[in-house]
Amino acid sequence: MSTLERARCQAKAHPLALDAALAAGVLVCMVAGSFVDPHGEDGVTWGLRTPDPFSLVLMTLAAAVLVFRRRAPMTVLALTGTLSVVESVTGDPRAPVAMSAVIALYTVASTTDRPTTWRVGLLTMTVLTGAAMLAGSLPWYAQENLGIFAWTGIGATAGDAVRSRRAFIHAIRERAERAERTREEEARRRVAEERLRIARDLHDVVAHHIALVNVQAGVAAHVMDKRPDQAKEALAHVREASRSALNELRATVGLLRQSGDPEAPTEPAPGLDRLDELVGTFRNAGLQVEVARADHGTTLPAAVDLAAYRVIQEALTNVQKHAGIEAKAEVSVVRVGPDIEITVLDNGRPAPAEPPEAGARPASDDRPEDGDRPGGGGGHGLLGMRERVTALRGTLTTGLRYGGGFRVHAILPVKTAPAPKDLV
């Protein structure tokens, strides 16, 4: 920190001491000016004179009042103005007591608004100049009278300029702080969106593949002794599902890499072009799925394509997990005007809970995702689907069907607003 900056900090920390030093300096200038005779003798322009004792008293009082100029600027201006008027009327020749009134006027102008500065400045200028011209001992056109007029105008103008500069600097600082807060809030919002997007993708990937692994493992355990060939086929499906889960997890977690990290994932996000492959995995797991599509020729934006795929994936996963062994599912993808509608229906009912083995936890603890359909508690599947659809300004309707089963219906706009980066 430089010497000037340290001095400025000290002055801000002790304003009363700064005003006292200013008052002393003004007193020295006024006393020194009182010894100067602007008219002189024998035709000399400048000369020396002995100041009047009463003028010295007025100068001392005016300088002492300036010590309190920050605490009561209007009162200080009134007192210094009164002392200046008294000196103008009684002094012969006058001492520069008006200097204290100019300093007080500057303080008022720098601490109030512009209309107040105009009113107070004009009043001070009129009173001091009028008193000097009309009641003083010198002619009205004397340079001392014109000097009072000029100096009061300069004091008011300088104070207003300082106030304007302070307001401008304060506005710039406030704007910069507001912009910094906005940047921080935007950064926090982006982090939250990214976390939500990754959580959604992880849920979709894990819930889908783990459900398939669970079903196929159960089939393998059931037919291991009587039908080993079918058990081997089920275990092959388990291996394929686990490999797919690992690949998708690797791609999702790879999104967390820095831009310069090697081996960043380059595989495009899944879409409806992979619907047959997705449905095939469920059919291999024993779920009967029928697909009807009336969207051929429709090119979807990447965000809409991914959202449609994830909605179908999550809905079928819920059917596999909760609708029972004999459940059947129907998937329809239809283009309706400016929207594409996704519907997933099933006719199943929640499978009855099996009694836990000795020492095992309750079934509700082993199935944290059962909240995706009625009868469970605490899942995130339907919530994730709703967030995806809502982010694209679409609508999602879910609920029980009359006569049994469950229905998931999503309407997605084909043309989306340029927004949801969290779905890309």
C-alpha cells in the first residue's frame, strides 16, 4: 500500500481529525489574507495592513465551526454565513471570513442532492454578496464583493461535482457487485442442473439394467436344476444386461471429465432409433411388449429424442419391476400435429410381496424404487420422467387404468425452445 493510500485510509478512519486540520488550514489562510491590502498606498497595487482584532475573532470562530461541518453541514453553513455577513458589515477593510462560508457551502453541496444545492447556493450567494455590496464600506463594484460572488458559486459547483462523482462510482461498484452475485447464482444453478441431469441418467441406466438382471437371475435360479439350457440363456441375458449397464455408466460418468481429459465419450445419446433394441432387452427378460409407431419420417431434436427414449425405458422398467409376472405392455409413438405423443400401457398389478427369509431385511428396504408405482415408497422414476418432459415444455400424465394396470402418457413438442442443456 502506497503512502497516499495509507493517508487516505487514516483520514477516513478519523474524519474529525481531518476536519480539525482543514479548519486550521482555513484559519491560517484567512489570517494571512487579512494582512494583505489589495489597494495599497501611493498607487501600489498590493500592500500590507494591520487586521482589525474583531475580524480576527470572527475568523477564529468561523474556523472553529468548520470542525463540525460533517455532522451538521446546514448549521455550520448558517453560522459561517452569519459571521461572514457580520464581518462584511463591520470590517473596514474586510478580512476574508467568507472563505469559511465557501467551505461550508461546498460541504452542503457534496452531501445533499442537486435541487438543495441550487437553493442553498443561490441563497448563500445572494445574502453574502448583497450584504457586502449594500451594507459594506467599499463601493458595490469592489473586487472583494465580486470575489465573494465568484467563490460561493465555485464552492457550490465543486461540491455538486464531487457528489455526482461519488454517486457514479457507487453505482458502478453496486452494478459490479450485482453482476458478480448474478454470476455466482448462475454458476450454482448450472451446477444444480448438471447434478440433476447426471442423477436422472444414472437412475434411468441403473434402474433399467438392474431390473433386467434381477429378473433374469431369478429365472436362472428357478430353472437351474430342471432346465439348465434355459438357465444358461437367462445367465447370458444377465451378462449382456450387465455389460450394457457398464457401458452406459461409463458414458454417463465420462461426462464428468474435464474437456482436456482423454477418452471422452463420443457415442451419441440414445433415441427412438434404438427403440427396437430397447424393447428387445425387455422381451428377452420375459416381458411381452407390443410396439405401435406412427411417427415415421419425423426428425426429432436431440433433447426430445433422448427424453422420449428415457420415458419409454423407465415406464417399461417399472412394468418389469412392479406389474407382475403375467403383465403385458403396449408402447405407442404417434406424431400429432406439432407434438409427439408417447404412451406406455400395461395390464399388470403389483406382484405380491414374498415373505423374507430369516435374517433378511423387509422387502420395502430391498426395493428403494417401489415408489414409481402405487404400493411402494420412495422412488425417483416418475419424478425423473416428469422433470425431463417439463424441461422440454411438454406434459406427462401417469396413473392407474380402469380395470387394472398403469398408464404413462407424455406429450413432447417436436420443436423445442433453445434451452435445456441438462438434457443433451
